Amino acid sequence: MRVDILTLFPDMFSSPLRESILGKAVERGLIQIRTINIRDFTSDKHKVVDDTPYGGGQGMVMKVEPVARAIESVKSQNSDVWTVYLTPQGGPFNQDLARRLSTHPHLALLCGRYEGIDDRVRDLFVDEEISIGDYVLTGGELAAMVVIDAASRFIPGVLGSDRSAEEDSFFNSLLEYPQYTRPFEFRGCCVPEVLLSGNHSAISSWRRKEALRRTWMRRPDLLVKANLSEEDKKLLEEIRGSKDD
Ligand code: 4FV
């Protein structure tokens, strides 16, 4: 997966993409990440990238020309690039979207600043708008990092040979079951016995039940779109039943 990041702050990406799993994935060439400074595509000596909004109002707006030239510089190298604009007005980012983005060989992530980018950029160049959440950031850079991190986990080899992102939380849209490791007892809190039983079918039904319980308690909205088996529905009845006594 190749990712071109269009930003006014390329240095923001240096360390997050150098550490840990993502850093190793870049080293191993599983993902190629390049930052493109939009300011390099200004044509005036003061390298101006923003201006006051037409119609008045607070703040500044990113000018269309530098952004357009920056995007065209990427498209001139590969016209199949899929251009994503990170914005609160975008569609909600989630695991399914992360998986779909990971199937694009070449992504361009456009990071806004100030009040946003001149809307003509959307019409002329943007294939998809994505929001990482209903809150306002100072810039799209952190959102771009979130998207790169979540999508990269679907690239074969990024999570290591035996791991695949297919088993994670939100896999068939349930929250993950509780995890434990040594020590068995900590300050009087013990690990559920079943996990030390070696009885794999008991362990997996315990995990399934806890994933259902946690999802029912915390994210009942996810249960609605989960494809639950008859076994799951029986477990949920037990959970609902146990809740009432
Ligand atoms: C954002 C979000 C976000 C809006 C104004 C950048 C900021 C500033 N991006 N998901 N939430 N962007 O808040 O993606 O230009």
C-alpha cells in the first residue's frame, strides 16, 4: 500500500510512522509513505497557503491553487490514486472502511488546516471524505495517521505472520472479549479459571459470551448489525436473564 500525505506539516509524521509495527512495515516495504508539503506548490514569494473566507466569517481558508497543484503532482505520477479528504463532514471511519482503504494500491490523504480547504478542491479532486469522529481537530494530520494505522493492519505481514486484523474487535462487529496474562492473581483479582482449563471449546464459548456481554452493555448499536448465530442468541438470553436477577 502506497500513501501520499498532502499536508502543511510533514514533520508531524516523522516519529509516529517510524515506531513499532508501522515503522517495521515501512522498513520492510510493506507500506510506502511519502509526505508532500502543500506550501511547496505556492507560486508567490511569501508562499501564502490561506486567505480570508468569501462572505466573511472567522478564521482562514486554505487556498485552492496550492492544493490543486499538490494533488496534480501526485496524479501525474499515478492517475489511479484514490484521494481521501479528512474532514468532520466526511463519512464515519470504521473497521470496514479501514479494510476497504487497505485494498487501494495508492492512497492520497489530504490534510486540512484552518477552517478547512476551498470547497472546489472537493468537487475537482476528492474521491472520498472521511471523518474520524464528531469533534474538531486543529488539522487533518492526526486523522490521517489514524487512517494509515488502521488500514495498514490489513496489509499482509504488517501484523506479523500469524496475526490478521480479521480477528479484531468489530470483527463481525462485536467488541473483543476480556484479555488476561500472568500473574494469575493480582491484588485479589484472579483470572477467570476457564482460561487456564485447557478446554478450548469452553474457552471459546466463554470468550464469545463475554464479547456478546460487553457489546450488549457498551455498544448495543453494534449488536443490531452483528450476524448472530442461534448459539449467540441463546447466550444473549442468558446474559439478559442474568442481568435481571
Ligand atoms: C477531522 C475530523 C477534523 C477540521 C478543521 C481540520 C479539522 C481543520 N478530520 N476527522 N474530525 N479536521 O476535525 O477528520 O481544518
